[in-house]
Amino acid sequence: MSAEKKPKQVRVWMDGCFDMVHFGHANAIRQGKEMGDYLAVGVHSDSEVSKHKGPPVYNEQERYRMVRAIKWVDEVIEDAPYVTTLETMDKYNIDFCVHGDDITTTADGQDTYHLVKAANRYKECKRTQGVSTTDLVGRMLLVTKTHHQKEADSSSKSPWTGCSQFLPTSRKIIQFSEGKDPKPGDKIVDFLEKAAKEGDFVIVGLHTDPIVNRYKGSNYPIMNLHERVFSVLACRYVSEVVIGAPYSVTPDLMDHFKVDVVCHGETPIMPDVDGSDPYAEPKRRGKFKTVDSANELTTQMIINRIISNRLEYEARNKKKEAKELKIMEHLNKSEEKSV
């Protein structure tokens, strides 16, 4: 009797700029991975992004690293072409390409997926409502706190760039979570890529928006608590997230989660409201460790990049929305003719 043949591995392709990587990108990638067995993600170079969209906030090396950290990604293809070609698909033995149900075009207005669509090697996933790179850049430029509030922002008319309020659900949290508990003997830590090397099960505590704003000021946090939960859950190094963790690491928290080591980066630690050290308890227990992430990039540095190129980014955002509105108008006219 001949041995049973193994089913063919279904290889999926997704690509994009992945600038200001957020949970919307991660959710698209999650959906893409569900359509097959192996997910290759192409990331465009700085020159390609600048040519078709305008200057990226993050450089290509930073964007490659961010996409590799998303837990559903099996492989990152650097310097992927802006227009997805059949040659690229065949080179990496890809069955089909997946993209969100929004429109992506080149600088001259051409659909970047027209080639794979014509070859019937294209599938769509649902775009995540309530977030976009354009919106995040806008939050940094405007220095407002409206993203902490529940009212929807309807200032933009585009169905893709314009962001409605993101509404988290228990189902979405389950989709993003690993859903596993620490095994007996697992060493439990509290940080990300470098912290993951300190143990077996990484728990990340996320502070509420008012707490972050107290010690960061301005319009921080750029993403509200719910948005940050999904962004952190999408990271391959994270096992669990504590939503609304206290600013000070308490004895109850350490005992409840059986924490073996609490990690913090090399950034300054602001005292709690009563002037106490928020890490006094893990230090007292000999379970505190400062971790050097070997990455000097901070949120403030990203904001400085955007501010220094403010006019370019504002022009890019307006151009992107105008292009989307034109496409939407064309689609609506096509639907009217077909009725």
C-alpha cells in the first residue's frame, strides 16, 4: 500500500507599506494566514513607498522588523514590488494573494492588484474599521485627545481613510489571543522581544489612558487602551495582556500571575502619584531586571519625524483621501448603471 500523500501546503501572499504598523495591519495578516498554511508578507522599500504614497514615517529596516514581530507572519519578503506581479507570486511558490477590501493604487491611479486579479489569484479579507495609518499620523500632527474618547470621528468622508470609532469585542480578543496558559515550570516575565529571552511566558501590563497621560503628558497615548491591547496581542513575543494594569507592580499582581521577573527598558521611570517607586515590590523580591532593547527608537522620535515633515504628510493625507473619494465616486456610478 502506498503511503498517503500529504495535502499540498497552501501558500498565501500579502504585501504593503506597513508604515506605522497597527492592529488593523495585524488583523488583515491574521485573516490572510487563516486562508492558508504559510503566509509570506512582502514589504515595500522606502523608494517604492515614496514614489507612490509619499515619504514613510518608518524606514524600510524598521518596517521589516515590525512585520516580522507579528505572530501570524511566517516569512517577510523585503523590497517587494508595489504592484504585485505573477512573477513574484511564482518565485515564492504562492497560490494566491490576499488584501483588504479597500482600494490600493499606484501614483498614477492604477490598481496595484490588477495583475493577480486578472489571473484569479486574488482574495479579499475584511478591513478593520476604526484605524488607519493616515489617522495615526493625524493624531500626532493635531496633538488632540479625541482618540481617547468614545465619539466617532467623522471629519473624513473616505470609507477607508476616515475612521469610525473602533469597537472591541470579546470575539476579536479571542482571535488575537493565543489562548494558552503557562505550563508548570515556565518562567514568567513582564516585557517584549528581549524580555521574552528572560523567560517562557511573557505577560504585558497595559496602563489605562489617564495613567499614561499623567506620566507622558501631551496627547499620549497615541493609541487608546483598546487599540493598544490588540497591537500588543499581535506581537509574537507576547503570551498574555493585563488590561488596565496598575502603574505600580503590586504584591497581589506578582502573586496572582506567579511572576518570576519584571522587566523594564532603559527609559526613565516616573514615580507613582505618591512619589513611590512603581517597581519597589519586584526590586524588594530580587525579581526586577533592566533590559536593553538595543533599539533607541521612541514614540517621541517618531512624532518628531512627522512634525519635521509636517507639510509633506498633510499633503500626502489629503492626496490619499482625494484619490479614495474619486474611486468611491466611480464605484457608485458603476453600481447605478448596473441597477
